[in-house]
Amino acid sequence: MKYPKLRELKEAIKALIKGPFTTKFPFEPHTPFPRFRGIPVPNEKEGCIGCGACADVCPPRAIKVVDDLAANPPMRSIRWRHDYCIFCGQCERLCTTKEGVKLSNTEFDIADLNRNNMFAEIKKELIVCSDCGEVIAPKEQILYIAKKLGPMGYSNINLIVFTQQEFLDTSHIASEKSSQSSGRQSAFKILCPKCRHQVWVFDDHGK
Ligand code: SF4
Ligand code: SF4
């Protein structure tokens, strides 16, 4: 029992000479450790494609995805709520592009009297089905997939039509509305899986 007592005494004397180990923040600036996990900072311009995959892996559901279909053009907003965030880093680790969001290692002082101010948000244009208006994906996500697939993207009619629209003026074909998705003329429109299925079924049966 003698040794632990001496060891504690030694620690106490050392602490008296060296001073407290705790930092003096907020009276003095604090520099976190290099691998410190601060608030998630989305990279709206170069990185985030608005896919919303991070919201599915966020343990406390701190990431909210809201689609505004009444807007012109339809928009998706993705909001990282700092007041719900537990700074686990899952959104950064499992981000589709690996560049969409990064946990800051300098921003940690997020105290605010109004918790509704504690968020970061990005907005992305949505592509919707030409016939039923169902959400297909954000525009940047479709371009990202087309780029990833390269020539293999030509196996998907939506990707062909969409990338053509981006480089040629074929928007009038894709945005033409019909009362029903049927017939070969509908094949070259941007459609959701359900309407696309209808087009092929009607085409196959020649109705
Ligand atoms: S690109 Fe990354 S950060 Fe952006 S919505 Fe998708 S998973 Fe989230
Ligand atoms: S760091 Fe964790 S809790 Fe915070 S937004 Fe990302 S996934 Fe959600």
C-alpha cells in the first residue's frame, strides 16, 4: 500500500509545479488534435451530388433530406443538424463520392441560443419522371453515374437521354408530356422505373 501513496504524492507535486493540464478555452484559443472530429462540412460545389446516402447511415438521423417538387426546377435540400450530430464520422466515411462531406478538425464551437440555427445545408436540382413526376435522382448524381459507367452508360436509356440533353438541345423530347406512357415515342423520355416498364410492356404488345 506504500507505493501507490508515494506515486500519488509525486503526481500531486508535479501538478503543482506544472500547473493544470486542462486548456483555458474559451479565454485562450484551443487547437484540437489533427484527427479531432468537429462539425460535418458539406462540399456543395465539388463533391456532394445530393444522393442522400449519408442520411441513411447517420445513427441519430441528424441529416434530413427534403424534396421540394413544387419548386421550379424541383430541388432537394440536405441539411446536417449540428444539434443532433454525434460527430461519429459515418457520413464522411460512407459518402458516395468520398468528397461530399468532411468533418472539420477546427470547427467545434457550435454553441447557439437557438438550435434551429445549428445546421449546414446544400441544395441540388432534381430530375423527375416526365410522366408521373416521381423523383428519379439529383441532376449531379445522374451525371456522376454516367461518368462512372463510361460507355456502359449506353445500356440505360435515361442516362443516354439525359447526357444528350446536357450536350445537345434535345430537351423538347424528354419534356414532352403525354397522358400515358405508351408507344415508341415515349421511349426517349426521362422516366421513372414504373413508367419505363409501362412503355416497354405497351411497346412489346404493340398497343
Ligand atoms: S454525395 Fe456524399 S455528402 Fe452528398 S448526399 Fe451523397 S453521401 Fe451525402
Ligand atoms: S458525423 Fe455522424 S451523427 Fe454527425 S451527421 Fe455525420 S453520420 Fe450523422
